Amino acid sequence: MPKDDLPRELVGRGRGTSSSVPPRPTPPPPLGSASSLFPRRRNVGLISNHFPLCLEPVGPISPPDPDPDHRPYVSRFSNTYTLYCQVQAYPVPTYRWFKVSEDENQTAVELGRYVRQVGGTLVIINAKVEHSGKYLCAVENAVGIRGIDIELTVTAPLKAQVEPKVQTVEFGQPATFTCSYQGNPVKSLTWLKDGIPLDHKEAVLRIGTVGHADKGMYQCFVRNDQESAQGTAELRLEEECVPQLAGLPLRSPGKSTELASLTLNG
């Protein structure tokens, strides 16, 4: 068969010749895979008008702050709290977690059986109220480091009680009530006397000199956005009464005297 009569797809398949059929293009990886986030190529092309393509940069960059759609957040399942801190950066960054104290001191989070880290995610199992507070997620690669704050609040049911429950005080003496409470978070503490709010926000209520107006029922309320709890106590007044006779004070009697009678026989 003459060469001109061969099917077109077989032309050029002889030794030493190259095929005229162009190679089949490799389909792009599915959106969301690791290779689509950091592909090993430097060309930039328009793939879609709706989905951005993240390519390996020409030069290294610092880890960026999370974008508004991917800010750090906390999720809860039962008593397990998960703190998420994920960013996209190149080179691939490392993550470290720190607990920030009230005076801004940073202490590395100690990992163990109940506190685990997977990538940029921190998981606290059987979390307690003491785990509440500010955490710092430090994201670092070869060219820079960024710190991201995240607040954790471990909730617990509120309880309150006032001690002593019943207090009896003499007129003019001091009295003290203490409101003991548990739970988290506690956003406010208030006192009431006979249902009327007092201008006092501390857990210890002191009365310097007890008078008639101070006796009654006292209540301590602790509250947050979801619930409240209260404790109740009573203040009684022990008054000293000095008996009076016709407006005159009583005098102490003198010594006792024995009377004797004499009978005269005539």
C-alpha cells in the first residue's frame, strides 16, 4: 500500500520519526487537593472566573494573616473544645500554641493525653474552667512569623450560696455575709435586701453597725448571658431590753433582814 494511502493516524509511526498526534493534556487536579493549593509550576493562567487558583509564588513570602472568611474560631462537642488556626503560606508553616496570662506572659501549651495538636488545630479534651483564657497561635516559616489571638471560654453551670445562712447580731455590732459561687463565665454579681437592689458588687458584704433597718433577707445573684443563680441568708437583730418601772430605774435590793416576833405574857 502506498504511503499516501495509509491512515493519517499511522503516518510517521516508523522508526526514527515522531508522531504527529499531539500529546493528551493532563487534567488538572480536583479543586481543594494539596496539589491545587501548591502546584509545582510557575505559569499563571485563568482557570475560572469563580474559583481562585493558588500557585507557588516566584519568591518566598511570610505567612499571611487569616482571611476574613477563615478566621480562627472555637468549636465544642460535649466537653471537648477545638481551637482552629489555619493559614495558607509558602513555604509550608509550622504552628505553636501559647497560653497568655492576664499580665501578657506567654507560656507554651503543654501537650499530653488531654491536650493535643494536629497541624494548626489545638484540641482540649475534658476541658475545665482553668483552661479558659487567651491563646496565641504562632505561625512561622523560613521567612517570618505571625501571631493570632483566640479567646477560649469553658462554660460550667452557675451555683451560689451565702454564708452564714442565718446571722443574729446585737444592736450596734458589725455583720458580714459572704457569697460563694461556682461556674463560668460569671459576668455580674449583685446583692438584694428584701428584694431591693443594693449598691454593692463584691462577693463580701459588710455592715459596720447593725441597726433596725438592716435586719431582713439578703440575696446574692450571679449571672451570665445564659443563666443565673442565687443564694439567700437572713440577718436577725438581738436587742437588749432593760425593764423600767413607772419610768424609774430599778434599784438593787439591800441586805435581807430577818424579823422576829416577841410575845409578852402578863
